[in-house]
Amino acid sequence: MKNLTSLKKIILIFLIIIMFPLKLNATTRWVGEIPEKWKDSKKWETLLNDLLKEKKYYSAMIAANRMLLLFNELEVKEIAYKTIIKITDEGYPFQVRKIYIYGNIEPKIGYDFINNYNFYKAYINEKKGLHKWAEHYFAKIDKDNFHKYLFYKAIKLYESNKLYDALQILKRVLKLNLDESHAAFVKKTARTMARIYFELEEYQMALDIYKNFLLKTNPVRSTDWLETAWTLYHLKYYNRALGMLYNLESKTFGEVVHLEKFIIRALIYRKLCQTDLMEGLLDSFIKKFGYIINGVKEGKSITNFKGLDILSSEQNKEYFKYRYLYKKLSDEYKDIARRSKDDDIDIDIKLYKYLISTEKSILNKNAQMFEDKSKHQAVKYLVLLYENLRFLKYDVILEKFNPNTIFIKPEKINLDSTSTEKRIFSFYWPQKGAYWADERLYYKTWLRNLCQNEE
């Protein structure tokens, strides 16, 4: 009888495990009991409006998300979701679709709100494989005119390698009547068009978008400088490609390091057999990252290596995201706290401090989950890049004396396409032939092709 009872317990436990599987999230969400004095949703609404007024969008995004978790009133949820949509449209740099998982409202008023909410609900359900629910929410969208749905269709075509079809839809999106509140979305659409033209090897079309729009409208994304450099490289405007990389370094100094800039510069120096510049590039790489590479070779722990936090790559994007948000929230809070002491701003600083301190704790825990893996991946990438640069250094020397190229007629390289009369402000950057670009994006350099005999 005892054995039978034990068997029943085992079967019961087994059935429970099957019916209610344990799901562990890779990241931490806010949990805990909110203090009694801050259980009033009106206080949170006031804080949210104050943060939006001060354009503290990272803090406002966190406040809206917390309101969704804390309060069940539909009115509060609508306010929170409208805020999330607004900040997303302002150009919030990270995905927010997971916030819509626990959305349970049925918006009835407001074209933008109805379409945005249902679009994100459909999108997250599709990503989770719940296709029936995705169809349910997609059916509530104006599929012919809602800009985000059309963009979504274009991306699906892009992923299927139907590039020209994707371009047609993106052009249609840009013809819609979109106001200034959609500026970030318009730039995103144009950037996608540029990337498609790049993949089609229509580099001049891609360059036109970067040069005449993306690089002339603030804020400029650091990756726009990088992508423009790649486009110029393929067009053989090598000097201007280098100029874009110097723009990239000046605009993002201290915030993020794009390792691709070393790759582009190395490829250009190889194309032009610039051995001195290639050696200088390797020296600059060693100066910036040599202590990390040497430390790894000596068996030192990577946890204390500084500089890995600001490396932008696929290897550490999750870790970078949490550290980036942590810094942004800290900066916004410091500004509000300082001004509140001087009575320059009327805000519930205690509630704001509670929000930021708890959120930073979550971000810190999430960052720690990814820290070890991301730093190991980043170090591995650095070591491989270092070895590749070393190899390219000798490859450049070999190419300079390659008998297959040294005696043939030089290929046309677009070293200088802008007349000197247009260069009202041009500056020479005295670093072995490299140069700086002025505010008008005109360039001047003495870089020459040393691979071929020009006589």
C-alpha cells in the first residue's frame, strides 16, 4: 500500500511538471513590495509627466514600465503604453516589445495608439510562435497605411532576400504623411534603404542617402559614420572613407569603440600599400588594447580589464545594453537631483530616487549575468583582430612588391573628388598622411596609391 501511495505521488509530481513547466528568465525583472506611500498611481503619473517634460526619456521609459507592473487600472495602463510608444518614436535605442507581453487592454480611441499597440502585440506574439494571436492583432491594424506595419512587411521581404520588393515598400513608407514626431522612424527607414542599396552593390545610391540625409540630421548615429565609410571604401573614395572614421572617433569619443574602424583602415592601407600607415594603425591598436592582450597571454583575470565595457560588437551587446542604460539613468538622475536642490525643478525626488535605485539594482544584476561571457567573447575578438592586423601588416609589405601589380597601369582611385574652391574650411591632420574632416564634410589629404608604378 505504501508503495502504491508513493507511486501516485511520483505520478502527480510528474504531471504537474508537464502541465506547468518551470521557466527561468535569463534576466531579472522588478519584483518586491512597493512602499505604502507610493501605491498611489496619481503620484506615478505626475512623475512620468515631469520626466517627459524634462526630456528624461530613459527614466520615463522605466517609470512607464513600472506602472504597468504595479497598477491594474486600464487608464494607467493606457497612459503607460502611450508613453512607451512616444519614447520609442523618439528613437529609444533598444527593443521594447517584451513590455507588451503583459498588455491586456483594448484601445478604442486614437489612430496611432490603436495601431501601435496592436502592432506590437501582434509582433511579440509572432516572435513567440503564437501565430493565431498574431493574426488576431494584425487584423486590427490599418495594413494599407500604418507606417510600422509597412516597414515590417519590407523587413520580411528584406530577410527573404527580395531586396527590390523591400525597396518599393520603403519608398512608399517615405511618401506617407508623417510629421516631426516620426523623425526617428523616417531615419530608420532611410537607413534600411541605404543598407539594401549597399547589398545590391548600388553604392552611389547608398552614399546619397547617408551623405545627404542621415549625416545631416541630428542626432547622427555612430554606426552611420561607420556604414558611410564602408560605402566609400567600395566606391574607392579611400581618403573620404578614412575621414568618416575620424568623424566616428570624434563624435563617440569615450562612449563606445567600434572595432570595425580598424578593419576598414587596414583594408584601405592594404589597397594603397601604405606600409607606414599600416604600421601606425597596428601601433595605435596595441596602445589601446595591448595591455588586455598581454594580460590574457600572461593568464591574468579579465574581470578587471578596463575598456571592455565600451566595445560595441555582437559579442557583448546584451552586457553593453545594461551598462549603457545604467549610465544613462545615473546621468539623468544626477541632473534632476542637482536642479531639485536649487529649486529649478518641481519633482517628487524621493519617488524618483526610489525608481532609479531599484532599476539600477536590476540593471546591475542583469549586467553581471552577461559580464563574464561577454568579456571573454570581447577579449577573444580582440586577440583575433590583433593577429589579423599583424598578418595584414606583412601582407601590405608583400603587396607593395607584388610583381603582378607593380608594373600594370594603376587603377582609378577616387582620392579627391571635391574641388579646392569648395573647401572653404579644410584642415590637414599631420599624422602620417591621415586627415580630419571639417563641419561641411569636405576632405583634404595627401594619401597616394603606393602599390603601382605610376611612371
